[in-house]
Amino acid sequence: MEKTQNIKRLDHKTLRHSFHLWFWGALTCFSQEHMQTFGYMASMLPIIKKLYPKHEDQVKAIHAYTAFFNTNPMLGSVIIGTTASMEEARASGKDIDGETINDMRAGLMGPIAGIGDSLIDGTLIPILLGISLGMSSGGSPIGAIFYIIAWVLIAYFGQRFLYFRGYKLGDTAVSFLVGKQGAAIRHAIGVVGSMVVGGVLATWVSVTTSLKLVGTNGKVFLNLQSKLDSIYPGLLTVVVTLFCWWLMSKKHVSAIWTMLILVAVSFIGVLVGFFNPGLSY
């Protein structure tokens, strides 16, 4: 039977302290062996000290956070908030132990990492960079300043919202991220991200050819770039973009090797006269 006569509650100051330790120290003492284990443990220290006044109880409780942990730092704050809620329930006599907490975070850190990496690194950051590039035309520093400020604000308040939502709702907050509603939101953000990246591509990337066929009379009878523009403006840009996507997505070629391949293609293209060395591609 659950013992609920000694109900304990975490105050806002303790929760805020815990969140700030995660925000600033999620990657503390990061290594291939432990990853974010110590960052997780550090964020739970204010929780443990508040709920367990006795030192021996603190040592026993903190032992649950020595296990391996690694997830997306931004979305992972919802797991930290959920853990704080579970720890509060355990200190109040609920039927929750360290093994239950470990099972929760072990089961969630993988899905949250997958969602966070695709949503943050694959969608949000490209959107911000696309907007920043548009604001940096002519060498203006406004784009860089916008990116720094926007990213810091989104990262801080986004993580803070997820942390306290995780604490308030418990497992319900996590199920929202990995459930149908969360999938719909991620899909919508992905569509917006694709539109922004497409706009950046059309604005900043331009691949053209200088190949021309000249007749015996010295007159140009085929200007390949003009023909391509009449059929599909920007066709070479799309081809090069799809080629880069194919290399990195399907063949798992790194970005560095992809750039080296583009340099080699450009060099050969200039030698055979397909590209004009005086143009910027």
C-alpha cells in the first residue's frame, strides 16, 4: 500500500535551480562512456537535497542517476522534469523506486533523441540559418546577431517550458511528444523547414553552364544555358542539390567529402569548358 501521509512538494526555486543546472550543464564531463550522465545527475542534486534532508537518504536516492544517459539536450529537458515529478512522488511514499526511474529514462532517451535531432538540428536550425542568410545580404552583421539572439531565446524558453511541463504532467508530457499530436506538429514544422530551405536554395545557390556550340560559320547555334532556362529555370541548381542529397542521405557520404567531390566536378567542368572559371557557382 502506498504511503501518502507524508506528502512532499518541490518549490519553484528548487525546480528552477534544477532546470538551470540542466540547461547550462547537460554536457558536463561529457565522454563516450558516460555521455550526459553527470549533467543529468547534477540537475537532480537540488531535487534530492530538497526531498531528502538526511545525508544517507540522499546518497541512496542519487544512486539511481549514475546509469548511462544520453538524449537530445533541448527536448531532453522534458525527461528531467518528469524525473523530478517521479522523485517527488517517491519521497512522498509512492510505489516508485530507482529501478522505475531508470526504466523510464532508458525507454525515453532514445525516442526523444531521435525526435529532437530531426526537429532541432534538421529543421529548426536550418530555418533560423535560412532567415539569417537572407538578413546578411551585402555583408550585414544583422543576420548573425539575429541567429545568436533567436537561438538562445528559443533554446532557453523552449527547454524551460518542456521541463516544467514534464514536471506538471509527468508521463503525459512525454506521450504528447511521441504520440499522434506530437507527430502532427513535427510534420508541420518539417514542411515549414523544407519551404525555408528551398527558398534559401533558390536565392543563394546558382549553378550555370557556359557550354556553347559554334557552327562552321562562327555563329553560336546552341547556348545550353539558354535552352535549359527555357525548359526549367534553375535546372542545374536542382540537379546539383539532388546530387548532394543523394550522396549524404543515400550513400552516407560526409559533408566534407561531398564538398571535395563538388570541387573536383567544378575543376573538371572548367577544363572541358562546361563551366566558366570567371563565374561563381
